[in-house]
Amino acid sequence: MRTQVGIIGAGPAGLMLSHLLYLHGIDSVVLERKSKDAIENTIRAGVLEQGTVDLLSATGLGERMKREGIIHDGIELQFHNKRHRININELTNGKRIMLYAQHEVIRDLVKARMEASGNLFFSVSDVELHNVTSNSPSITYTHKGEKNELICDFIAGCDGYHGPSRQAIPEDVRVEMEHEYPFGWLGIMTETPLAHPELIYTNHERGFALLSTRTPELQRHYIQVDPNDDIKNWSDDRIWTELHLRTETVDGWRLVDGPIIQKNIVAMRSFICETMRYGQLFLAGDAAHIVPPTGAKGLNLAIGDIQVLARGLKELYNEGKGDILAHYSDICLRRVWKALRFSNWMTMMLHRNKNHSPFEYGIQIAELDYVVSSKAGSTSLAENYAGLPIEWLNESQIIVH
Ligand code: APR
Ligand code: PHB
């Protein structure tokens, strides 16, 4: 089989790329290891930046999101058991965020690709990349027991942190950096009413907590735990006790509890592979970078990379210009590094480190106090949370939605 762009991975990055390429008249094939059912039902992130919402709407994917997603104009920061609202909408001249689960975005994308008779192959195995520095790279894979070869002009590695694409870049040219945090997040999905109209990020002496939402009946909450802790140590009662203690306020606010339908623990880290392009291979999304979830950036960064890649491929195929593709890593990395910075900053400001001295704790609370009491401080948080723009090479490349 032959295609223009071979895409490995049907996460938000891979599916969005194939959708945008289709709109530009460029042929692609998506190869996904998991089943359609698995990718459409796995619980992942949930916050969409304004730019992501705009892109989904502008490319015909906004209908269900507008109906079922929940718009938030701000977030709450809580410390010393008091809440402080950051009015994102006001501080960013009208930007908002949308609470709409990643697997819902995936469902909308899969539906759109299938309706357009897009080539999506699920449950493929043995994916391997070949000759990525030649003009005719290829991907071999097994599907329904048969071995196949996909010959492409370009390969997009959208296969997450553990996928084979990044490994196809030789170690001696691959520039990678990793940072581990001594924090983990225990996440729950609970059948309870909405806790609060907006997300609450809490710094408490017992550790961080986050109250988030999925639908009016289904809430998503997190508490900071040891990254090596076992979920078996956390009964539902113990989780609710911690959530109550960490989120109560001096004026007597108390979280409503109820049945927990899913719980898990994830460790937190930052990772970046600065070699986002190697020959005809382009990495995008989690394949190239991981951020801790505190800044809600993972999905949005993946969509940012894809906008650059799709535009670069469009310019090359439709206008014969190779500028954007030639500078793909540079364009993406400016935004990616800023998101790494922001996620690291939010993480360090909100989590309790048991090894911190009273001095370090004092600095942490002063940071929070500065952010909530200074317009400059809260504006900085707001513009990063709502999403920074892609910085194109020159003015003429700026996309206006
Ligand atoms: N062959 C084919 N597909 C693969 C392989 C493989 N060997 N390895 C991984 N994949 C698939 C995964 O099954 C997954 O569906 O690649 C896809 C990668 O998707 P995501 O992990 O969702 O990554 P990405 O599209 O970059 O989106 C980033 O996902 O991890 C979250 O919070 C993160 O929201 C962010 C978003
Ligand atoms: C979520 O709802 O899953 C969520 C929200 C905000 C975050 C991280 C996760 O910062």
C-alpha cells in the first residue's frame, strides 16, 4: 500500500493530523495498536484550551463539544483553606476553557474520519519504521494476521511515549531530557453532582487536591499521593476522607461524596525529545513530550504540534514551500518548552514536598499569594492556562481562526 503520510497512533495527535490532511486534500493512513473500542473509552485528560476548541469548531468537529462540553471562564486556587478565583476570561481578553473529555474528542475524530472513508486500521501489531531518512520511508505492520507494508512520503510518529517512532531516531542524534517529580496523582471518577462551577486547585498541608468534572453527574477528582503507592492501599473511605480534609474551607464548604466508579495512580514527570524531526519522520504529541497534568497541557500541546505539521505538509504539497517543515522542531519547541515550564511551575507551586524546609514552604505560599493578589501574577497564570499561541516563522504564517 502507498500513501502520502503514514501516521502511527490514533490518539488526538494522529487522528487530528489525518483529519486536517484530509481537509487539505492530502492522503494519509492511520495505524493504531489498540481497538477502536479501547481508544474511545479510555479515561484521559479533559481540559481544552481556547485554541483547541477553535480548531475543532473550525474543522467541523465542534457540534457535540458545544452541546455537551462545559465552558469555564476561570479557575480557583485554594491555600490556607481559602479560595481565590483567577478570572481567565477577563485576564486574557475573552479566552475560555472547555471541559470535554479526551475520549469524546477521539470519538468525534474517529466518526469524522470514518464518514470521510479515511484509512484507519485498529488492532495492528509489529509496527516498524524503515528508511526514515530516505525519500520513500515505509512502515511494516501486521493486521488481521497478515503482514503489510505501507510506503509513504512522510511518517508522523503520533504513538505516545512508549511507541516505536521515537526509537527510530538513532540515540546519538536524539536529544532528550527527563525530570521526575516526587509526586503521584490518585484520580477518581465519581457519580456525584458538580462540586463547584469551576475547577479547584488546592495546596493543603496534607498534599495537593484537584476538583474537576466531566458531566453534571460525573466528577473527576485527584489527590497527591506517593508515586510508588499502590491503589490497593486506598479504600473509597480513605480517598473521601483525604478529599474532604484537603478541600474544605474556613467558611465551612464541604465536598459531597458518593460512589467511586474508577480509581488509579499515575506518577508525574516531564520529558522532551528536542529532535522532533529526523529525515522524513516527524514526532508529535506525547511521542515527543510529556508534561505533568497540573497545567492541563498534554492534549493541547499535541494539537499544537499537529497544527504546525499539517500546515507544513499543506504548504509543501499544495504550494511547493518547505519552510515550515524545515523548521518544524523549532516552531513546536518554543511552545512546548513554555508548556513544560508552566506545568512544572504549577506542579511545584501546588504540591507539598515532604522534604521541603519551612523556608521553602514559605516561598511556595508567597508564590501563591503573589499570583492571586497581583494582576501581573494572575495574568501570567491565566494566559498560560488558556494557551499560548503558536509562534510561526513570520507574520504571514499566523493562522487567524
Ligand atoms: N503501534 C501503533 N500504535 C501505537 C503503538 C504502536 N506500536 N504504540 C502506541 N500506539 C498508539 C497508542 O495506542 C495510542 O492510541 O498511539 C496512540 C498515542 O496516543 P496518545 O497517547 O493519546 O498520545 P497523543 O495523541 O500524542 O495525545 C496526547 O494524550 O497522554 C495523553 O494527556 C496526554 O492528552 C495528552 C494526549
Ligand atoms: C481533568 O479533568 O482530568 C483535569 C483537569 C485539570 C487538570 C488535569 C486534569 O489540570
